[in-house]
Amino acid sequence: MIVPGEERSFLFDLFRAAIAAADPAKAVPPYLPPPPRDGRTIVVGAGKASAAMAKAVEDRWLGPLDGLVVTRTGHGVPCRRIEIVEAAHPVPDARGRDAARRILSVVKAAGPDDMVLALISGGGSALLTLPAEGLTLEDKQEVNRALLRSGADIGEINTVRKHLSAIKGGRLAAAAWPAETVCLLISDVPGDDPSVIASGPTVADPTTFADARAVLRRYGINPPPAVASRLAEARDETPKPGDERLSRSWGEIVASPRASLEAAAEVARSHGIAPLILGDAIEGEAREVGRALAGIALSVARNGQPIAPPAVLLSGGETTVTVRGSGRGGRNSEFLAGLALALRKADGIYAIAGDTDGIDGSEANAGAVITPDTLDRARANGLDTVAMLAQNDCYTLFAALDDLVETGPTLTNVNDFRAVLILPQATASDRA
């Protein structure tokens, strides 16, 4: 059992276990392919974990190799043979564009005896940015900002990104053909769909220009004229299943949200807390997901259903935030604010939520924690939780309460991690 006063440290232990399960140094080596018999090994990649993945390859690779990967600023690690480029995320910049252009050029030069080893993780969509013909970086930045504020889910966002790109949606592997392309992926998307992870640069794309147009209509986004023209003309469709250029491309998911949840569940059991994994692909508006999980937590506390306390509800996936205010925050802090309000100060319920990459939205925190007295402490500090949630200002709320979770860049990314701890009511009263 958990000693009174150690609820927060228990939740942090769960979060650390989830991150450790997706450590590239541990996750990548078992999936490394054998070196090509006659050709070169060319390493390319993109994502928040790509630099750490590159180092894991270097540390275990027996033959010669070189290459280039692009990661988020602050997420780089020193490599000897693979060049690491840092670029902006979530809104792309010229560094990411230039790196993507170089990556495409490198793989185009690969021959049939060569192997392209692609290291792909979450964040790769923004980092591997190469505008399609007729588009500028500024066009893509404008659309990207609008999508991020709209409440669109990651699948919808990446549908648009793929149709504005010269490298996503299978185009990277198509450019490398007839070389073999082996893709190692760390999944940050609900369902672990390789065509969605970093917008699927090495796999066939089932979406179309019509799908991309539909996403923009659904969220009332008016794109720049060049973007609207490209989507309307619908020329140069992404490679589809059965495309010969993808016939020598294959991949493996080396780390996933589900595996991280299982690791956290094992830690919970070691503390005598029963884990219940609700799912690794939970989506929806962050504050509404918080409200839904509050309902489950209250059922556990009051009725022992669907599990009896002491228990912890574990979940992953990627919620969304429709930005209407001018505050600071991310989806995990909004989830927690929604959860706290719906719990209404219920005794014995604690929670943590954080992005496993260490960055919740655009702030420096991974997420935050709540306790049964979160709302009372906010009120005592002159903070209106309802108003701050309405203004998308939950970073400010949890910073004032000293309840932020700050890990720094974790060098991996298997999306959001959420844990809601429910203690027996008698035990909770003892802790009050």
C-alpha cells in the first residue's frame, strides 16, 4: 500500500516507468536489421526521439553507416557518424525544411543494394517539413497553426500535412526505391497506425486530397490561396497501397503507448494498487475526457465498479484542445482541470497527466498533478479554475499551485500518459 503523504511520489513513479519503457536505448536494438551484404546503410529520421534512436543504432551497429536525422530543439544527443539537426516544433521552421530537403536528396541517391534505415517518432510531421511544389514554408506554417488551434485530431491534421508535402505520406520511401527501406517507429498515435505516425513518410497513404479538403472544411479553416489551389487540383497524389515504389519498404513499431501503460501497471501492482488500463487510444476534447474519467473514478470510489479501490485508472492516447482563450497550457493540464472540476473535491482521488516527451503543448512542463484539495488551494490563491480553463490558461493555474510536472526533454514520445489513483474512503479520511 501507499504510505499517507506519498500519493504524489507514487504517481510520479508510474509516469517514470511509462517513459522508461519507451527509452530508445532499450527499445531500438532488438529490432535492428542485419546490415546489407553489399551496399551502404543510410540512416535518416525525424521526430522528438529520433536523435536518441540514432545513438542507439550507432552504439549497436557493426558495419559502416552515415546519415541525418532531425529532432526538436533541445532533444538532440551527440552522435559520431549520424548528423543531428535540431528544428522547431510544433510549427515548422527553415531548419526543418532544409533538413528534409537534404534527407530526400540523400535517399534519392541510394542504389538497389543499399538500405535506408528510417528512424521515425512522434513530432516528425512538423520536423520533416518539405513543402510540395508551388507551396512555401509560410503556407505550411499558416495551415499548421490553424490546425493546432482547431481541435482537429492527429489523424486529421496529418491527412492535411501529407497532401501539402514532398516527403510525407510514403514519398520518402518512394524516393529511396529501389533501395530497401526499413523503418523503426516509436508510436505516439492512437492505434499505432504507421501511416499516421509522423505522417507516414515510408508507408502507403490511404487518405486523399478530398479527405484533406474535408478536414479544412470541417474546422472552418481558410487556407492560403496556394494551398487551396493544390488541394483543389489534386495532382500528384500520395503513394497508395500496391505502389511498386513501396514494395521494398517495411517497418516495426519498437515502442508504443500500450507497452508504457503495461509498465506503469506493473509498478502499481508492486505497491498493492490494482491497475485498470482503460485504453491507449483515448481521444476527444481534453477537458471532456477529464470529465468522463472523473465519472469512472467516482464509480470506483463509491461503488467499487468497474474495479474496487485501492486502484489506479491508466490511459493513453492524444486528446485535443480547441483554443478559444489567450492563456498558456496544453492538453494534459486541460484534462486535469476538467477532471478536478468534475470530481468536486472527492476524497482520496489523485491524478497525474503528462506528455511522455516532456512537453505539454508549447510549455516547458510535461503535465501536472491534482489532489483532493486542488480546487480549495486554487481558491485560496485567488484563482478561478473555471475561468482559467475557459481561457486555456491551465499552465498558469498549476504553476501557481506548484503542481507542474517538469521532466525536461525525455528523448522519447509515446504520447500522453494519465493515471487516476483512487484510495478507499476510510483510508482517504485518515489522510485528510
